[in-house]
Amino acid sequence: MKIIQVGLGGMGNAWLNAARHLPEIEYAGFVEINETIARAQAERYGLDASLIFHTLDEALAAVQTDGVLDITPPQFHRSIALTALEHGIPVLSEKPLADTLDAGREIVAAANRTGVLHMVAQNRRYSVPAQTLKRVLASGEMGQVASVSVEFFRGPHFGGFRDQMPYPLIIDMAIHHFDMMRFFLDSDPVATAGRSWNPPWSWYRGDASAAVLLEFASGAVVSYSGSWCSRGVETSWNAHWRFECEFGAVVMHNDQVFIGRNDEARSLTAARETDASMLVPPVIMTYTDQTYLLREFYQAVTSGSVPATICQDNLKSLAVVFDAVRAFESGTTVRSESAVP
Ligand SMILES: NC(=O)c1ccc[n+]([C@@H]2O[C@H](COP(=O)([O-])OP(=O)(O)OC[C@H]3O[C@@H](n4cnc5c(N)ncnc54)[C@H](O)[C@@H]3O)[C@@H](O)[C@H]2O)c1
């Protein structure tokens, strides 16, 4: 399968490396608007510089492709997706689907109208810890989930688009965690409340910290707290998770999954867990993250299988992001856009 990769910047490296591991993927060309980055990456990866174009239209006119990989900042996802879809070319796009909910809806409308595949790279679903956690929850062995708490604290200095965008934590990062909530709980939120703020030392223009409370259709209540300008004791990129379940707790901490059960009635004299928490053996995966997604894209294009993160579904994860933003800006609990039929 031949692909065109649009965007050769920071995250472009992860995809260039993933494609190298998959013999079924071949590059037809590249698109990069920044000449310096284009030259540097051509040299670094031994790319044919004559196949690096300035716009997707130029690339599509010059080379044959079976798919477009969009690794540009969020504000470009809409126009790149629409161009590819109108040419009948399937798209695998970096998250978030788009930088606004309206732009996300336009992409979904174009995918529906053209009948062409558009999927979003929610790579964190396809990491070993997330799949291990999902397996425990899906087995039903811990019973119903009543509540979840999620903590994400990191302090990366990216520079670039994130420093200028509104709500960088929520739009560019928490989209992963909101999508993981939907994946883990197999449910969508119905109501969202929250507050965002920018710590005095923040190097971001938009609010880099937030607390969000989400009520899911399953009945589970999720509290999310996070910051993208934390100054120490960082969590993993996947965040720390604690699920309060009918038969005990399930925890993902530093990318390891633990369960703690207490099946016996407690008494005042034995007020401790009868079982210590147990490490859950990690699942074995042949492909993870970008490699998993690129293979899933290849399979969808060549065999018509339907990926879990097609834009039609992923719009619901993007809706959670903008529910949170509406909640911050209105100071009220908002009914979820994703729950609106
Ligand atoms: N899934 C993850 O874990 C993860 C991690 C980092 C970034 N991302 C996502 O990847 C995307 C890109 O982020 P990044 O960190 O690589 O940004 P970046 O700014 O480092 O790189 C983006 C590149 O795209 C180029 N570009 C911009 N507009 C273009 C256009 N119209 N046509 C061609 N090239 C264009 C820029 O010149 C730049 O080289 C974002 O959506 C971001 O959220 C995902």
C-alpha cells in the first residue's frame, strides 16, 4: 500500500519509524510546508527529496497513493482531510480529529458523503498497559465500575503550536484520556462539569491545568485532574487510573496494572484487604501504538475492515473535549454533545 505522509515534524518521526517496520507500507511521497524541516528529514531518513511536496494537492497530482497520513497540527486536519476525502483517498489522521467540534463534524460529513475511510490515531488505546487494563475490565471479574479517577501531570516544553492554542491540555492531550475513558468503560458521557486554569508559572498561553467531572451513561462517574505544566513527580503519558469496582479496585500506575479484591465481609477487627494488590501480567501484542494503527489502516483499506477509531466514532471523543470547554466557559454542568442523537 502506498501512502503520502503530510507533516514531517516532531510526531512525523514516530510514523516514519513505524512505516519502516511494516513491509506492507511504502511511501509514495511526502508533504511539508517548512523547507528546513523537509531538507533535514530527507537527509535523516534518506527520503527522495523530489517526492517532498509543498501541498497535498501538488502531491496528489504528481503521485499515485492509496492513503494519506496527516501528521500536521490540529488546525490543519480539516482541510487536509477534506482534500483527501474529495479525491477518494482514505485518511489516517493524528489526534485530535480537528481543532474545533464544527471542523470535526465537517470531516465526518465528508467521510459519510464520499463513503471514504477516515480514521484517527488514538494510539494510547493500543499500548500494552491500556490493553491489559481493558482486558481486566471487559472480563467482568471485577463487576460493575462505579467511579474512576484519572490523574495526569507532566511538564513538557514543546514550543510551537501547543504554546499558543486555547486549552492545550484538554484539546491536544486529554483527548487521549477522554478517548481512553470511552474505550475502558464502553460508554459515552452524558454530563460534564469542570474548571480550567493556568498556573502562574505556565509557559502556555491557554489554560494548561484542569479538573473535569464526567458522568457516563453506564452510571460511572469519572474525575479527571491534570496539568501540562507540572513541575515534578510526573505521571506516565497514559496517566494514572483507579477504577472503583463492585469486587475491588483496578489501578493503572506507571503503566502497570494492579487489581485488589476484597470478597469477604469486613469486620471491625479485620478492616484490611484480604488480598494484597496483584500485578496483572501484561498482554502480549505483536504491534502497538503507531505500528498497530498503520496496520489497522492497511487492513481497512485492503480488506474493508472497520477500525474502532473511524472518524464517525472518534467525533464522540472530540465532543467530550468540547463539552469540557463549554463547562469551563459556562461554569455549569453541560449535557454532552456526544449524547445528542
Ligand atoms: N499521538 C501522540 O502521542 C502524539 C504526540 C505528539 C503529537 N501528536 C499529534 O501530531 C500532530 C502533529 O504534532 P507535532 O508535534 O508533530 O507538531 P510539529 O509542529 O512538530 O510538526 C508538524 C509538522 O507539520 C508541518 N505542517 C504544518 N502544516 C502543514 C501543511 N498544511 N502541510 C504540510 N505540512 C504541514 C509543519 O511544518 C511541521 O513540520 C498534532 O495533531 C499532534 O496533536 C500526537
